[in-house]
Amino acid sequence: MKYILSLPIIKNVSVIILTEHHLSSTFRPKEEIEIGWIIRAVAGVPKRRGKQHQHRDGVSILYREASNLKVEQHRITDGANGSSHQAVSWTIRSFLIAHPIHITGVYVSPSEGEIEEFFHTLTRQDHYPAEDVHIYAGDFSAHVTDETETHITIQAGHTNPPRVGDCHKRHAPSPPAAAPITNARISSPQRGYLLLRMLNTTVCLILNGRFEAADNPIPYTL
């Protein structure tokens, strides 16, 4: 976290979404508080024989105290109810923005089960007014190559930036016609299929790979 906050671009940033912080939901690093950051978090399950505040995975939001943002947190699922996956929603309000911004923070644990059920839970979070911005942010542990969302119309396809992705055939998402998911633990291509299905249901766009500079590395997973 100290490294992230030391990056030059951070001086122009008011909000940071952090995944896999490996801390408890109540731990507040003194260094970040002293330099004016507020932290809200959910945690994964506690580590076995770990020290206090050491948990697996986790999702958090950091925002500048000086930004005067009002942030409401709603825990969806995390280690507190025994889940290996984490989801949390934050609603951000400010006198500088006309409508609230909603962020659903996500971490999908690739080695655990009940992933399809978790994606159903994520899909149900898209219940905000149409004029509000809703962003899913985090680590979905999914490969989607440069697959295009099927809900994009021809007209929207001309205005939305094209997306660059890793085109390795091993990283392609499972096709819709693939056999139903029956195993508890599923592959990255299967998680990619579930992610794309969720995005097409919620009519969301993948931003990763659409707005990077030309010299940035190609994003491989989401």
C-alpha cells in the first residue's frame, strides 16, 4: 500500500480500489491515516495460525479526507460469513457530482468453489437508477482475451473505443455452447464466460484494455 501511495499519479487521484490487501476489515494502517486517507474494507477468511488482522484476500476503498466525499459501505459477502469470495458496494456522493457513483468491489478466489453462484450475486447488484454510474472493480480471476460484449449495438460500437486483450488461445473464455459448469472449482476460461454473461446481463462494458496508452502492456486477466 505504501508503494501505491508513493506513485506520482496518486497526487491526482481521490479514490483507490484495492484488492487482496490481506488485512482484517477493521485494521487501519497508521501511515495512510496520517497522510489523509480514509479506508473502508471487507476481508476474506482469517489465515490459519496467522497474526492478528491477517486475513486472506480482501477488498478496500481508500479516499482522501480532503476530497469531502461521503462514502456509504454495504457488505455483500466476505470472510465474516465464511465466503472465500468478497463483494462490497460503496456509494460515493459529493456536491461536485450530480448523481451518486456506485462501486461494487470484487475479489474472486480462483481456487475456491461456488463461483457461478457468486457471479449471480454480482449480477443482482446492478439495481441502481439509470442516471447513476455503476462500476464493478476488482479481480475476477478470469480470462476473456479480446472478446467483445454482445450487448454492444452497431452504433455504440462506432463510439466506444475498441478493446485490446491477450489473444492467446489458452486465454479465450469458454463459449456459450460449452458443457454446463458442474465442477466446484472451475477454470479461468469458465470464469471468463461467467464474467461476460454477467456483463451482457447488466449491460456493462469492460474498461480494462480500452483506455490504456499505446505503450502500456496488454492486460491479460480481469
